[in-house]
Amino acid sequence: MGCLIAVFAAVLPRVLVLLGWYNDQARWSAAFGSPVWLLLGFLLVPWTTFFFALFQPTGFGGFSIVILLVALLVDVATWGGGLFGNRDKVPGLYDRD
């Protein structure tokens, strides 16, 4: 069950980015300017990319900045969780004898 949740959590933001880009390509082009930034955001920080494109046309206020920072923390936690969760897989990495 845990693996299913992890797969869902990894796929959901990327599906949202793809659906958003497919439905309104002009908005996403205006938000990022270059397809390279969109591709990097899609691969590395999908939640932040999604919320940035959602809030960018109307401008960033107090609440949207908070949501954007939370999305960035979720993306960073996703990367850090994978690193932290696999720390025991490397023998001798954390031995302090």
C-alpha cells in the first residue's frame, strides 16, 4: 500500500502539469517563457511548477506565496525523503564506530 501511495504522489503533480499545459499552452508559455524551464520544473519540482503557473498570471500575493513555498517544501521533501529512506542501503555509510 505504501508503494502505491508513493507512486500516486510522484505521478499526480506531473499529470496535473501535463493537463494544465495541454489545456492552456499560452498561459504556461507566458508563465515560464521557455520550454526548458517548464521541462525542468516538470522533472524536478512538479508541485512548485504547477502552482507557479496557476498563480503567475494574477500576480503573487501573500497567500499565493505561502502556497508556493509549501509546494516547494513538498518537492524538496520528496527528494529528501528518498535520500533519507535509502540511507541504510549503502553499507558503511553511517558507521561511526
